[in-house]
Amino acid sequence: MDEKNLQIAAGIPVRRTSCKNVQMMPGNRTILDSLFKQIAIGCLLLLAAAGALAFFQRDALVAELEQESTVLHRLASQRADQHDAHLTALSAIAVAAGSEQHKLFLDVAETITRFYPRIDEVQLVPLDPQGEVVGTEPLDPAAADLVRSAAQASKGQITLLPHPGRQHHYIMVKRSPNSDAALYGLMIGIDAQKLLDEAGTFWSRPGVALGLSLPDGHSLVGDSRSPETVRFTKVLGSQSQPLLLETGMKIGIADVYPPLQTGLTLLAVALAYLAALAALRQRARARAAVEQARLSALESRLAHASRVNALGEMASGLAHELTQPLTAILAQAQAGRRMLGQGDASALEPVLDDTVTQARRASAILQRFRNWSRPQRGAATAFDLREVLANVRSLLAPQAALHGAQLEFEMPEHSVSVVADPVEMEQVVFNLVRNAIEAAGNATGTGRIVVKLEQDGSQTVLDVADNGPGVAEELRPRLFTPFTTTRADGTGLGLALSQRLVERAGGEIALVDGGPGATFRVTLPRNGVAEAAQ
């Protein structure tokens, strides 16, 4: 026989489990919901941090592009202005040399090309086609005709043209002398790439583009069709060479999310969030501990008050039942003593004296017990009755959940001021709501208790309603009489004590008709003076 059969044979109940009957406890579900919420908030914070990082990183890249482009523009503009000075100097030397072999002109031209590598060619072309071209290197006849035509067509300004034989080069053409009686066409050839060199390591980065073009759109450096996402466009600050400088940068994912910086940023945000979460949890634990201590103290106080009040009701009932017989015994003993005093009854006199003494002692003991058990009235103060309801809700919420009942409190948003003993009022509301929970717990379906507080004119009205079986008709006439109860473990003192405490506060308590179950209504006077003081 296996272990299961042995348990059945021995009368030990066997617990049966099934996957279909396994359900998640409400506490576990709350914990999981809270955990998912915290994870979702953390993910949102990380996404926000990533978005902020991308925004600031892109803004920094754009600012760096603008700064480097401004520096490059200033450098190129300064170099272009030097070309004007070179042309002016060369033109003056060419005119001064006259028809000689222009040895001085060539010496100056070679010096310029040596100290300024971007100027790699200097030519002096006579406007007379039969004249000899003087330059730092041989010039193609077609190029000479191009320079001659540009000089003849000039009205005094410098002409910019693409170099006819070299890529990334352009030429500057000026007539010399600069008048209608010009004899030469002066040309210098400039390497546009060298015009932009020494710009810095920034322009060698991947994704960074650099372009330079003539005013007519002819591209000298770079490709204007490159797919850069950020562009900087500005004309050089040279009157004779208004070249268009274009820069751009293609910003990708790796640029806005550098690995090291991104990792450190997200790690810092995650650590800050975890630290804040830990601090909030610690604060929540501290609040929960303080609240638990407060509720425990409040529950102990109410439980003690309930026990003392119940004992006081019991003592009051016993004193009421025993006072009349004891009084009769005392009267009879005194009468017998007087009767025996008229005759010779010396043997009976000590007995009667002892009877009188014991009767008086019993009466005094009962009287003292009754006075001790009677709830002592504390000082009446003005307080907000909503606080009493909040305390009772905190105390009885676990019991309502245990009975499968639903607690609903309907209270005004403004203060509800009454003048009474707060502890006594807590005892009254506690008794009424506890009775309603026990009654609604026996109802079919979901138990429901509605506690409604409102002010009507000069009165404060508190209704405690449940959807339980209600109060039997035979119990209603003596509902507030001590020792009246329908529960096997009840004392029948709760409603009687509640009635006494409410009447002590100047109010009334009654069972009213309305809807299924039972509805108890507590009516207290509304004190305007106390309400104004609050």
C-alpha cells in the first residue's frame, strides 16, 4: 500500500492539487504589477536619456562643423586676398620692364610660386598674337588664346576661369596695364585643393565633406551632390574671387551614440534611477512601519475599550439583577433585628448582624464593580468625523477582505465637525461596521457595506448599510437591549453600548428601512461653533 492510501486509511485528509485550480494570489499579482511598472518607468527614462544624448550630440557636431567651417572660410578668404596683391605686383613689374626679356618678371614669378605652392603657374601673354609669351612654364597656344580673349574682354575686373588643362585648378586673368591701352594679359594658376590645405584634421574624418566652386558653379574641390545631412555654405570674402565654400557632414547612428559616452550615460541614468527607487522603497517601508505601529496601537486601544465596555455592560446587567434581592435581604435582616430587639433572641442577633454585614458588603462590591466597568466619559472635543471613518476603514479592511465583503466609504470633501469623545465615536463606528461585515459575509453573492457620511442642516448623519439578510422582525423591539444577539459567540452588548455612547454625545442611533440588508443611522448634532474653531 502506497503513502497516499495509507493516509486515507488513517483518516488523514489528502490535499489534491491541480494545475487548473492554481491561481495567482492577489498579493503576488500586485507585486508583479508594481515590478512591471518600475521596469516600464526605467525603460522610459533610458529612452529619454538616449534621446537627450542624441539631441545634444547632434547639436555638438553641428556646432563643431560651423566652427571649423568658419575657420576654414576665414583662412581661404585671407589666401585669396593675397592673390590680388600678387597680380598687382606682377602687373607693375611687367609694365616697367617694357619690351625687355622680362627677367625681373620671371624672377618675381618664380619666387611667388616657390613661397606659395598653391600658385603653381604665372604667365604673361601679349595681346598681340605675334608676341612672345613669358611664364614660369610653357603655355599651350589654346590656353594663351583663352587668356588673351579674357584680358581683351575685361573692363578692369579680374576674370576667373577653370584651368583649361588641370583639374582642381582655376586661373585669374587681369589686363596689364589695367586700361584700354593694355599690352598684356596677366594670368596666375591656382590649385584649389592647396588653397584649402592646412585646414585641420577635422576635414579628414569619415562623413565630412568639403567643396569649393567658381561663381558659375564649376566645381573645383569636392562633389556638391554628396549626401551630407548638415550643410554650411558661404562665399569667400574676396572681391576678386567670390568662390563658394560648401561643407557638410553626414550624421549617423554611430555619431550621435558614441559607444563609450552612450554606455556611461545610460549606466549613470540607470544607477540614479535604482538609487531613487531604493530611496523611495526605504521611505515606503518606513511609512508602512509607522502606519502599522499606529494601526496596531489603535487596534489595541479599540480592542481594550471594547472588552472594558462589554465587561461594563455585563456588570451593569448583573448589578441590575442582584441589587433588588440584596436590598430585600438587607431590609429583612434589619427588620428581624428590630423585632428581635424587642425580645430575647441573643443567639440570633450575631447571625443577623453577619447577614446585614455581608449583604451590605455584597451591595458595595457590586456598586464599585458597576462604577468601574461603566465607560468613563472623556473630554468632549471638536474633531473631524472623517478621521474616525478613515481609522475604522484601516482597521476593518483586512476583516472585510477575509469575509469576501467590499467596503465603500462615501464622505464629503470638506471637514465634518462634531463635538464628542473621538474614542467613543470610533467604538460606535467600529461596532456598526464590524456587525455589517459579519452580516454581509453571510449573504449570497458579494458582500457590500456602504458607509455614508453627510451633513443635513443642523445634523450630521452617518449611515452604515449592508446587503446581508437583515434584522428579524422579532428582534427589532429589543435590538438595543443588552444581551440581545443572534450569533452563537456574540455578547449582545455592542449595539447597547453604541446607543449609550451616541446618546451621551447628544445624538441618536436607529435601525432604518431602506434596501436589502440592514441600515443603521447615527444622527449627531452639528456644532457650528466647534466647526468654526476648527
